[in-house]
Amino acid sequence: MAEDNFTVTPWEVSGNVDYGRLVKKFGTEAITDKLYDRIKKYTKDLHFLLRRRIFFSHRDLNWVFDEYDKGNRFYLYTGRGPSGHTHLGHIVPWMLTKYLQEKFDAKLWFQMTDDEKFFFNPGLSIDECSRFAYENALDVIALGFDRKKTHIFTDFDYAKTMYREAAKVAKKLTFSTTKATFGFSNETNVGSIFYTSMQSVPAFLESVKAGKNIPCLIPHAIDQDPHFRVCRDIMPRLGYYKPAAIHCRFMPGLGEGGKMSASQPNTCIFTTDSPKDAENKIIRAFTGGRATIKEQKEKGGNPDICPVFQYWAMMFEQDDRKLQEIRRKCLAGELTCGDDKRMLAEKAMAFLVSHQEKREKARDKLKDYIVKD
Ligand code: TYM
């Protein structure tokens, strides 16, 4: 069998990801047209991230809706590894999470894994990870999650609750499973080996609190799936449901190939970037355009390999007709990359101005969302 020329793990995404192949490799299921229709039956409309197949894969989504039909409503769980400021890519799964919260009136547990980032990043201290956890929480709050239905916590500051439950998972999780799943070796620090136990806890925490089993649905990008594969194997052995999940693709970086990643700050837009910095990054972006304007006009550009077009599709143009028009003009050579980038930069700057305002206001609201013990 041919070697894949891409890598997707919770800590590294590189190469040209073949999502069809990834679904097979990870053993998830592609979301079928029938399943999109089923979602639409509950939500009345389909979120643009669903309509555009940016959320494309799942585990047990039909089951979660079967339970819902029986009156057994699900809660949502998602998270963030606070190794730095939030970037636009992180917001993609959070947008769908918010929509699901609204449509299904669902409770949300939002985990900030300051412990994970401490274990996995040699250069980060506990204090730095914890500080970023609360900075990232501001972004979550700024997006407008329902304060009565959203609990945000950091692993260290909710450790009393978390550790007790994580220990139950850890007792069922062997070193050989983590080696096979994540490629760990004898040299890997034991904190990292233990860590999946922590990420598993919110997948059953609501059941612990309620004293009965409650289905859980986890929206995330597909890189996090290996954690939940392990978690799903263990849950029934602890008497809990396996969590369901819905997976999105990666927002690319502004360079050629690769996902948006904080480790590549020049091709990554952080929510804390000044609008001017974001504009500069976008203006310097790689595109699917031709070498000269003359050639672009004659042959048209290639939106399918163009991060600028992906940003329109994944975040900044939610109207399908307008998106199609950008695509058409690009293919027909009517839109130059320079103009396209300037248009996108305008949108991105407007988003940042408004988001940053909400983000500052969120500082006063933190106490309403954060749970500690
Ligand atoms: P983290 O901080 O790497 O990423 C946070 C969320 O963003 C997704 N993501 C992206 N989505 C689209 N485009 C991108 N370029 C992109 N980069 C990252 C991730 O899949 C994730 O959904 N270990 C986790 C924290 C965590 C978590 C969870 C995530 C704890 N519990 C439950 C999801 C669900 C982490 O480091 O995520």
C-alpha cells in the first residue's frame, strides 16, 4: 500500500491531508447526505459549515439523534490546549458548537487543557499555560455561548473533580495502548502518557454529575480523534456511553499547504493580532493565482488550493451565492488575487475589531462561565 504523504495527530498536522483516506485510517464515518438531511430536520436550516461539508466525518451521530428522539438529550463537550493565543482555525469547531448549543438547547462543557500543554511543550511553564487558558476563555465567551448553559474550566483549577474521574480512566488505559495510538516511547514523559485520561473526563462528566447516563457529542477538528478513540474503548468498561463526535477539516495557514498553526505565526491569524498585522499577513498570503495578472485573466485562478478562498468558505462569507460568485470570478480570471486579498483583509479586520471588543468585555463575564474546585 502506498505511504501517506500527510500526517495527522493531535500534535502535528502536515502534508496534503487526504480526508477520504483519513476517515478510513482513523475508522470514523463520512457524514452522508442522508445524515445531513437528518440534522436539518432538527435544526430547520443547515449551518454553513455543514452545508459546505467542512464538518465531514463523525462517530455515532445517528445514535445521538436516536437517543434524542427518545427524549434522552445530549450535552456538548469541546476544548482547547492553551499553548498560546487562539487563532482563527480554533474558532471553526467552536462556531458549530455554538450553533448546536442554540439549536438543541444543550449544555456545554469546555475544557482548557493547561496540563496537556505543560506536559507536551518543553518551553512552557504551568503558569504560562494557565494564563493562556484564561485568555483563550475570553475568545470562547466573546463568541456568545449561553452563560447559563456553558461551563469552562482549566484542568489545574478543576483538578479535584477532574483527577478523581481521570484516575478511573487511567486505570483502564495501558502504556501499550498509548504507544500504539500516539507513537509514544519509553522516553515519553509519564504526564503525556497519562494525559488522554484527562481529555476523556468531560465525555462522561455530565453523567457523573447527573447520576445517570447522558449522551455526549464532541465537535472538534479531526486531529483530536485519536484521544476519543481511546476514550470510546474505555467508556463502556466504566459503565458510560461512548461519546459521539463530529469532525471538521483544518483551516489552512496563509502559506502553501499545512493547517493554520500557532507554531507558524506569520501564516496564522491570532484573535489578538492587531487588524493591521492581520492585514499584512493576508496581503502576503500564498494564493491559487497565476504568475502574472495577464495569465490570471486568461486562465483564471485555482480556488481549490487557495487559502484565501478557504477563509471565505470556512468563516468570512456565509452567503452561498456570494461565495459562488467569488469562486466563479476567480476561475474566470475576473478577480485578481490582490483584490481578493484586500477584500478578505477588510472582512478579517472588521471581525477582529468587533471580536476584540467583545473579548475585552468578556473579562467581566469570566466568573459566570468558569468553574473551579
Ligand atoms: P487545540 O488547542 O489544538 O485546538 C482547539 C480546537 O481547534 C481545532 N483546530 C482546528 N480546527 C480547524 N482548523 C485548524 N487549523 C485547527 N487547529 C486546531 C482542534 O481540533 C480543537 O477542536 N487537546 C485539545 C484540547 C481539548 C479538546 C477537547 C479539543 C481538550 N478536550 C475536546 C476538542 C474536543 C487541543 O490541544 O486542541
